[in-house]
Amino acid sequence: MLLAVSGLVGQKAKKYTGPRPPKADVPFLLHASNLISTEEGEAREEKRKNDTANILNGAASPARTPVAEPIFLIQTSQLDANKIELFVMTMKNGKREIVFGNKANKDDEKKRKRVLVTRLEPDLFRIETSEVLDNGEYCLSPAGSQKVFCFQVY
């Protein structure tokens, strides 16, 4: 038993050998060994009576995946991968939006999905959803930013 444990101590972590994103600071959907770019955009903030809406033009993202638990790769340059959040978007009047109440409520938490961020190399990260996503529109966004990276689960 002692020999088996001591043999593991000297092993190095495996070096990442998979595909690499061709562009920094953009999450790419990982499909086997293929990478699909998420749709980059800037959400427009709109104040409403009791809510704040973050709106993106277009009813659906061209970045699509059939995978209900998508995995993303991101090569970072300026973004902090650990501050990326995942949100459910709804469609309204041909646009996608996320609406948050001006006061915190349980419905706002349902719009945010959990993600797990794993460092593969100093500036290369794997982002995984921590729960199964229903069919629909989603976006990844750095906390405190209007920058969005959208995709669709179908």
C-alpha cells in the first residue's frame, strides 16, 4: 500500500492537450474536439417601473448546442474566468432579455445558473454548468458587466 501511494506523489499533473480557443476572452462551446464560438454582444440596460431589463437584439443565438450540460473553454487575457456567470434569457418582442427586480427576490436567483470553473493552464479555463439546462437561450457574462456571450440549448 505504501508503495502505491508513494508512486502517486511523484506524478505530475497531466498537461492539457485538447483544442484551444482561437480568440482570447471569448468562451467557446466544446463539442468533442471542436470549438464553437459563443455569440458576443453587449446587453442594453433598460430601467422599468420595478425592474431592470438587460436586452439583446435577436430572438435566438446562432451559437447552438444539443448538450444540456455544456462545457466551455476560454483563453483569458483581460477577463477573469472566475467572475463569469450564467443566466437564462427569455424572448420578448423578438429580443432576448434578463429582467431583475430592483429588490432581491427568489425569481432573480432562478435566472442565474451555477457554473464550475477549472484552471487548465495559467490563462486557459474550462467552464461547466453545474446543473442540466432546459432548452432555451442562455448567456455567460462577467459579473458587473454588460458584455454577454450567448448560446442556445436545443
